[in-house]
Amino acid sequence: MTGTIVVCDVEDPGVSFVEVPEHTSVNFNYLNDICYTVFAGEDMLMVRRYYIDEEEPQVLTVRFLISKMNWNAHKWEEIQTLGEHSVFIGKNSS
């Protein structure tokens, strides 16, 4: 799954693009994945959920990978903890 986030700065006219890259550090080709973009405090996070589709409506979540946006470098950096924050996600929302 890849995509693009468009960043518009109203104080400094212009548009920049931040790619949502294919995750390549771990091979999960046998799994489906979906990305959720959420905020935890002032941090923008991308939560990637890997799952196996069972018979509807069952979905078996296998793993989460969470990245934080580094706005200075315009890239995602994988994180290991949410610190004091919690994130709630569902099949179609976060």
C-alpha cells in the first residue's frame, strides 16, 4: 500500500508531498494491510495494521507498525511506543 499526503502551509505558500512508502523492513506479503493516520498529542502517526481476512465479518489482526511524521525531513520514522498516548482504531475509522 502506497500513497501521498499533501502538506499545505498557509503562512508560506506552497505545497509539498509526503509519500506513504511500502513497508520493506519486514516481509508481510501474505497479509493484508490498511493504514490509519491519527494524531497523538501534536504528533502525526501512521498506524499500519496487518491482518488476515477470515470469513466476514471476522478479521484477525496480526501486527501493528507505527510511524511518526518527521516534519523537518518529510519522512516517516518507525516508533516502538506511544508513550502516554492511546490510539483507538477500527475496521473503517480511527
